[in-house]
Amino acid sequence: MRLLLIVGVCFYLSLTSANAIASTSAGPKSFFELSATDISGKKIHFSQFRGKVVLVVNTASECGFTPQLKDLEDIYKKYLNKGFIVLAFPSNDFHQEKQDNPEILKFTQKEYKISFPLFDKGPIRGKDKQPVYQFLTDQKPGVLFKDVTWNFEKFLINRQGQVVDRWSSMTSPSSNSILNRIELALAEPM
């Protein structure tokens, strides 16, 4: 019986190790290997952000958390000259972004004076999620669910292109937990 248990545990561990190796060898190793289409239709290679600290957030114009766009703009401006950038990915995965790209851009600029990059509206969860969100959720799965669970979840990428933290929609971009983690990431060597 004991031998059977040991063999079973060894088999399980070998499968787990093989899966871990397979999952780490597939796909990009760094956020800076990715690209996405911006809100105006231009392909943006994230290699241009190499060496910066990046906060990625999924947004929606008709969500109770939409006012976080103001805080995102404020922290973007506060840390911009220190090597920080915010990247926003509008999505209708939660049925709160009914507008098309031109309307989203107009709304965010008029209502919140957004100057950080916005990307093409697209899925951020499920089988059709964008490669950016596949990378983010692979590197930093949620506590209960791997996928994003609501609008305005935030992912922090360090200067090496690794996801170092993730916050729920409930955490304001201006919260001490986010600001302290941004400052820590900015202080790390390149």
C-alpha cells in the first residue's frame, strides 16, 4: 500500500513538473515581447516600453468604476518622467462598454482628459482573450479565478517585463498599496 502511494505521488509530481515546464516554455517570457492594436488601429510593439514600469488596466465607459480613469491619469502624470506608463484596454466582457473605439476615445478624453495609451476594444477573458491578457493572467492568476473578474482590474509589470502585482477593481489606482508598489518597482534597477 505504501509503495503504491509513493508511486502515485511520484507520478503526480512528474506530471505536474512536465506541465509546469510546458506552460513556462510556451508563449512570451516578457511583457515586452507582446504587441497590441491601439484605439486608432495602429499596432504597438511593447518593446518600446522596455525598461519602464507598466500598469495595465481593463476599462469600460459605463461602469461604476469608470471614475478610476481620473486616478489613472493622475498617477500616469505623476510618474511619467520616472519611467512609468499606464496602458488601458477597453472591453465589453462585462457588458459595460457599448461604444466603439472612436466613441471610447472621445468619451475618455472629454470626461477624464486621458493622455495615456488606449487600445482596441476587445476580450480580456475567456477563450478569445487578447494575448496581452493571456500573458497577464498566466503570470498572475487571480486569487479565486485565473481570468479577470470585472472591469478595472490592474496588473503591474516591472522593468524586466514580469507581472509583479495584481489588484481588483475595488482597489483605487490612488491607493497606498498601488502607489507604494509602483514606487518600489520604479526604484528597482533596470
